[in-house]
Amino acid sequence: MSKLPVASGQEAVRALKKVGYLVDHQTGSHIILRQSDPPYRRLTVPHHTELAKGTLRSIIRQAGLTVEEFSALL
């Protein structure tokens, strides 16, 4: 297993946009992303300067990516 990268909320959103996620809306400090193609997954990314390791790992898992794939998108 590769090392989890350090990323801000904005960097995570930018990386997820590269694999087909679009910003649906923002509620407070949370950005809601929706996948443009089936299965139309929905992700919530906190708009923080640094995401907690568990939060980032959960977002990567929910997006259907591996840590290596996500790191390559950053």
C-alpha cells in the first residue's frame, strides 16, 4: 500500500474533476460532487486547508479509486 498524500479540500476536488466528478453545490464548508456518468456517485469534500487522513482515505474509497490512482491525479 502506498503512502497517503497530503491534500487540501480544493486539491482533492481538482483531482476528482479529472475522473468525471462535477461540483453539484456547496453547503457551508462542504463541497458536494456528483459523478457525471453512471453510477452517479455523490461525494462530500470538506473545504479545509488539509484533509484528515481518515477523511481523505474515505473520499478516495467512495470515489472508487486506489491511493495510487488518486496520487497520480494530484
